[in-house]
Amino acid sequence: VLNRGAKRKPNRDKKPAPPKFGRKLNDSQKATATHMCVDCGYVYTQKKSFDDQPDGYACPQCNAPKSRFAEYDAETGQIKSNVSTPAIVTALTVTMLGIVGYLTVTGLDL
């Protein structure tokens, strides 16, 4: 039997949670809010148009790429356009459901 001593929790540096973006915007921020990061909820409120940002632009809060931003409606606090599931994920889901259905009907003789 190997005794490694008393169990201790690892020493971790606790970082504070990032501020909640998109929840409370003042009037000047609402006027310029155009896009929201779908990963962390960061609302883009800069004066420069979001479309003018380079393709390498990343979310300042979570470092998500520009493609992870969706249009944002500041009045309702909701995303305007739906971020659609990629076609490959949908195709794979349909294929897997078809395989499961086929195996269920024919029996699971492997």
C-alpha cells in the first residue's frame, strides 16, 4: 500500500467572474450597440462599424472570432438573427437517426 499523505485540494488562483455584458446598457451604449457575442454575451458598442472591423477581430472578453457575433437589438436585449447550426452537424444528426431507426427495425444482430 502506497501512502502519499493527506489529500489536499490544489491551490488555484480564483479569478472574479467577468462582468455581465448585455444586461444593463446606458442610453449612449444602446445607441451604438449593434452586435453581441453568442459565446459570452459581450455587446459591441464601439463607434466604429462592426462590419469595418478586420476579419481577425476577436471578442475582448472571451477571444471568440468575429464570426461568433450576431446582430443585436438593444431595445429588446435579444439577438436579431439566429446563429444557425452548421449544415454538417444537421446532416450527421439526420444520418445517425436514420442508422438508429434502421437498426431498430431490422434488429441489432451485429
